[in-house]
Amino acid sequence: MNHKTILLVEDNPDDVELTRIAFAEAGSEHQLTVVSDGAEAVDYLLGRGRYADRNTADLPTLVLLDLNLPKLDGREVLQAIRAETATRSLPVVVLTTSAEPFDVDEVYALGANSYIQKPVEFERFVEVVRQIGLYWLALNQPPTTKP
Amino acid sequence: MPPHLVDDQDDARFRLAMASAGIGMAIVSLEGRFLDVNPALCRMLGRDSGELLGHLVHDISHPDDLPLTERLRQQLASGEIPSVDVEKRYTHRDGHVVEVQLNAALMRDADGAPQYVISQFRDVTAQRAAERALQAANDHLEQRVQERTAELEAAHRRLEAFAYGVSHDLRAPLRTIDGFAAQLARQAGEALDAQAHEQLARIRMASARMGTLIDSLLELARIGRAVLKPAPVDVSLLAEWVAAEMQDLHPARPALVHVQPGLEVVGDERLLKGLLTQLLRNAWQFSASRERVDVEVEGARNGHGLQFVVRDRGIGFDMAYAGKLFEPFQRLHGSEQGSGDGIGLTIAQQIAARHHGGIRAEARPDAGASFHVELRDLQVPGDNGDTHATPEVASA
């Protein structure tokens, strides 16, 4: 991929749509790739299953990961990709509805780079998305390791 | 024949002592036969002296204790040990087991050669039975406690799962409602008239209110099961901090806050900040119609904790309804008067209850309200501390 890609792992189509709108409103020019469950996220990132033909050297710049997902939940996705050399250092931002302290701590322990609670109010959500873009896609220096 | 002691006079004295002793006594030969027994021993074993004299100790010992009996006999008879103090079982004539604390000592003759054994038998059957009953009761109690603890833990887990479900599953649709309402308002532009835009705005306000309500419910659920972290807390500092947060939230509202410095209590700082937040938010809300928010926080320590009052000059309320103040979802004012979600004071009350105290309200319509808070010092952990969730609820 020549330009920066974000992988959004989200099963709720409304949230997917709103995230697309929010990225557009925030003026982001990144390509948003969406997978709708945890197993598909792992397949996509590691080039397995229906993504066996994908060039796995093309990793997204950032993964936005929901926690409550079908098949594999967000924690299991984190475990799976942190166990692989190729995706060990991939920046992962957990973007979820829960603000439970045990979720936050568990997810950091599993190797998440950031934890953000999705706000209910749309304008605040747009602001969150804008800040994510600003920090993770512009400001942050991503890992240089290639598989 | 009973053996002779040192002389006849001593012998007579010894026999008198044996005969009148309250505990069982016997003289036993080196090969383990009863040479002499006293009445107390006969009563203990339900046998008359004829059934015992000349018979082996083995014959009336509990079958399971025969190896022990033989070993002790050998060790005493050989002079390997001078005395024993063991617990041993015998068989009563009617067949029941007699548990005995046996004290036996080897007697030697003038030349130092082992001669016979003097044994004392203390019946501990009733004592052991009582101990076993107590142990069984303890085991049973422990099992009951474990069962109840497991039930409580399961209930806690269910509550936690419920709170989690509320957090996630109720908030997600709200985001959809608010997000698309916002989009609609933006995209429709002049295609919708002012009334339609107003209605969209109401939809969004309602979803925001429900978001706050869900947050409050979650906070209420967390207080009950929060593990307390007791430490000395400067309540005055917390009040100043929360007041500053309130002023940041409502920059257009003039506010005069006076906090008495040095109010301290041993408590959970995070929870106490929550308590002050609810009380000060309350003061701000019900001063909405005033030119200025006026709040005073003052108090004093008593022997075991802190009493303080948060006083405002807002619209107050009729004391006739004071009992409803701390009930969840009860509101004394309509939303046009700045009412909250009806959970705030319940949260504050629960936090005070976790500090073994409570909150009492005093007010007059249109003349401000005072919330009197009583907190007891929590025990610091390691100091036999109470760090468990306590189900008790203090009275308002």
C-alpha cells in the first residue's frame, strides 16, 4: 500500500458507517478497510483463510479494534497478532464502548497501544477520530520492523 | 499378688490414695498384667476388679491400639523410657470405646531394676466427643460460609456481567441514534423546517441524557462492589478540586465557593471525590435560577471520623419530601428547574454508607439546602482493615 491504511475491526454496521463519516468529517484521507469479526481480522493481518493471497507485507498503519466481536473477541485478536513476529509491533488502538477498569487493564496487558472509549455524542466521536488520526497517523513514528 | 512398696506404712497410704482417687489408677506388671486396680478405673471400664486383676492390659485395649500398647509396654519394661503420656482407647464391658489420657511411669526396685508400672487413666471420652462435635460444627460452618461466599461471588459476577452489558449494549444504540440524528440535521439543511430541526435536537438531547443515566447507573453499581483503598484524605482539598471542575464545566456561571480548610478523614479518595462531585453538582443544578452559585463546605472531626455540611443558596425543597431524596430515580424538581437524573444523591449516600456513615438533608423551599455528611475513619489495611464490600445502608 502506498498510502496509509486503517484496519477497522467492528461488527456493528452503524458504528462502521459512523466511523466512516467521522473520518471523512475529520478530514482524514486514509483508506479505511473494515472487517466485521475477530477471526477475519486475524486472517486479514496474517494472510490466512480468504486473505491467503493478500500481500502480508502490506500492513495497515493502524488497527482500530472493538472488544466485543463475533468469533474471536478483541482480546483474542490481540493475543493472536502479538504472538506473530509480523504483527508484534503493529499499533493497535482499542476503540470500544466499555470503560470498565478490568477491560482497560486486561487490554493493555495483552499489548494494546491505546484504549479509547467511544463517546455517545457524535461531535465528540468525530473529535476522537480526528485526534486518533492526528496522533497515530501523523505524529506517531510507526515501528520500522518488516517481516 | 500386689507388689510391696518401700514399707507397710507407705504401702497402706498408697492403697488409700488409690482407693479414693478420682481418676483411674493401676499397677501393671512388666509383662502387662493388672496387679492392682482402683474403683475409679473399674467404674471407667464397667468391670469389677476380679475381671481385671491378673488379666492382660491387651484384653481390654481397643483392637486398633494393640500395637501401641505393646510398644509402650516394651519401652517401659526395658527402661528405655521412664514414663509415657499418651491417649489410648479401651473397651468398656458394654462394648463402647473409652478414650483415656494415659499416664504411666516405670517403678524400679532399690537396685534400680525395673519392677512394675504405675498407670493413671483419665477418661476423656466426653471431652473428645465434645471436641469432635465442635470440629464437625466448625467444618459445617466453614462449608456453609464457603457455600455462601461462592453464592455471593456468583451474584457479584452476575451483577458485573449485567453492568458490563448495560454499559456496552445500551450505549451502542445511543451512539447510532445520536450519530445519525446529527448527520440528518447536517445533511437535510433547509430541506427540514425549524420545527423538524428542533425535534432532531430533542432526539439528541434525550440520547445524551440517557448516556448520562447509563453512566450514573454504572457508577452506582460500582460503588457497592468497589474494593476500598483507605488512606488519609483531605476532604477540603477534594472539595476545592471538584468546585474548580464545576466552574470549568460552567464557565458562564458566577460562583462563590467557600471551603473550610483541613477537613480530613481516613477513606477512599476516589469514592469521596465522587461524593463531593454529586453534592456540588447538586448545588450548581439547584442554583440555576440564582445570579450566583453560593456554596459553603464546613465541618469538624469527631472522635472517629468527620462531619461536614455542603450548604447552597439554591431553590431548596420542601422537607416533606426529604425522605425521597436519596431514593434512586426520585426527583423533587421538574427538569426545567435543573433536575438531574435522580441518581446523584443515591450515589453520594451509598458512598457515605461505604464509610459507615450517611447523609441527611435540610432545606426550605427557596431558601437553599444543606447536606450533612457523616463519615467514619476506615481502617487502613494491615490494621485489621475493613476492605470488603459492606452491604449495610446508612439511614438518611
